[in-house]
Amino acid sequence: MSKMKIVLIGLGGVSEMHLDAYKSISDITIIAGSDISEHRRKFIEDNYKVKTYCNYLDMIEACPFADLAVVLTPARVHGEVIERVAAKGINILCEKPLSISLEDANKIISVCKENQVKLFYGASYRYLPACQKAKKMIEEGLIGKPMLMHEYVVGGTGIEGFIDLGFHHYPKDGPGGGGLGLCDHGIHLIDLFRWYNKCEIETISGQVNTSGEKPKTEYLVMKFNNDSIGILINNEATFSTDMPSEGIFGKGKAYEWNDSIALENTWHKTPFSIRIHGTEGALRIFPYANKLYYFNDAGTVEINDLIDKPAPGNFELQMRDILDDLNSIKKSAPTGEDGYKALNALMAGYISMKNETVIKLDNGEMLKENIDALI
């Protein structure tokens, strides 16, 4: 079997995570990358020995034999980029969020189908080892029926220390905010909660930051059609109330406030965690610190048999799943439809805030009148 040929579109910081992870996969070769920043192109060429282009169109013209394009650009241009790439018959892995509007997300999915290319979605939290092990434990019934899932990401250095990702990432007056907000971070958890539950969201209420406006407390309350509840609470413009002893010694790289990175095998001051509560047990997941704890009536145990691929190893595991799909071995990699469902829930939170009401969904999607209000 010949090596899968891959190009990267967008060479920002996340591209380094992908490139570091892909070094362990002998079945792929990175043939090129593109970015409008000369500084980023030089950094990638010098450190990863990858040929780069300023314009992605020039790159795909020069590399029509590519098997997969990994789209790492800001979400606002995903639609434009994917349309051009799909027209060349190249399969696509699109980083989260799939788009910044449901109209554009629908177009992305349609254009890939029309050009008969596969569209994979960057639901990389599914591949973090602690998250994967939690999924297996839920499926084995070790916590009984899931009842409540939640994540609480609150802290920062106050209102003056808040960093908006800016209009380069998220256009003015639409969903946006900081790197640990609902739009850029919480979108992962929406997908993860759907994946754990194996069912769709029934109703949503919420509040989402608007790009360019002062930050507020964000939240999503999701009721699933198995009667479980998913709750996300985010605020990057205040201060953490965690005590010094509430950190954790993490085994993998992790994001902390203001885009700082806690390295593997170091003390993580503010480790984000996900809590899953069931009828017969509960789980606490530290996705990036690569830790997992199980609680039931017998007490608390740390689960140690995790796959030894902490971040950025999740990108390696994701790519291996994609390769298996492209080679017709198995089909478990997240698709564009998964990305659409996650975006749909986020946008429902935006409409809920605007209309001050609970939004009903049909099979995980908003009703037409609500979607029309977004266009």
C-alpha cells in the first residue's frame, strides 16, 4: 500500500500539533503546506522540512495527486477553501468548528458530496485517551445510565486580561469570543456529549459570546432525548477560585489561560475536567492531563490503562482512523455531519439568547424558522 499524501492548509500554531503527531505514522507523507504568513511558512520549512506555498490554490494546483487536505484555517474561510479543494477531488479533514454559519456548513457538506470526496471533521477530543477510555466504560455500563455531563471553564486575569480571538477568526456580531469559550472550545464538548450519549439533543437554552463585544458568562444547557442533561459554563474574563492544591500532575500537554501551555509531566495549575454522572457510577476526565477517575459506591479509583498517546497524540489517533476509512478498513472517523450537529447546537444557544427562550430541536437540528433567523 502506497503512502497517503497529505497537504496542510493553514500553518498556525495548531499545525505544529498535527505535524508532531503525524511523525509517528509511517503510512502518510506531508507533501506541502500553505499559509499567507511568510513567518509561519519559514518556521514550518525550517522545523518540519515541509515545502510551503503562500496561496493554497497554487499548492493544490501543484499537488493534484494529494489524497487528503487538512484544513486548519480560521473557520470564517472554511467554506471557500473546501469548495476549491473538493473541486480537485481531494478528501478533506476540517478542523473545528465546521463553519461560522449553518448555511455555509450545509454548503460545505453538499459540495463534498457533489464532488464525491470524503469530508472528515476534527472532533479531536474523541481521540484524547482519557476521553476514549471513558467512552468504553460508559458503553460497558460501568456508570449505568448517563444522567448529567458537564464542564466548567472559568478563570483568567479579569476583564482587562480577556483576549478576543478577533474578526480574523470570527466575524463581527456573530458567535466568537476567546480561545476557551463556547465557540472555539465548547464546540468540542457538544460533540463529545453527543458521542457519549449516542443520541441527539432535544432542547437547548444558552448564552454565547459575540465576536467583538465585551465578554459575558457563556452557558449551554442541553437536554438529550434519553433525558440526560449536558451543561457547559465558560467565562474567561474573571478569576479562578481554584486553590493551589486543586491542580494535577498531568501526563500530556494542556492548554491553560491566555493560550499558555502546560507541558507533559509537569504540574497543571488549572486543568479543565469533564464530569459524567450516571445511575451507578461517575467519571471525572482530565482530557489533556490524560487522567481519568471512576467513582461508585465502593469508592474512587484512578483508571491507568489509557492508550499511551496523550496530546498531541490524539491527532495521530484521529489520522489513523481517517486512513482506515480511506482504505475501507473501518468507518468510525467523525464526518461533516457530526460537525454540523455540533454547530447547530452552538447556534441554537445563540438564538436562545437572542429570543430569551428554550429552543426545540428535531433529531438534533433546529427547526427551519430558527435556522432562517440566523441567515
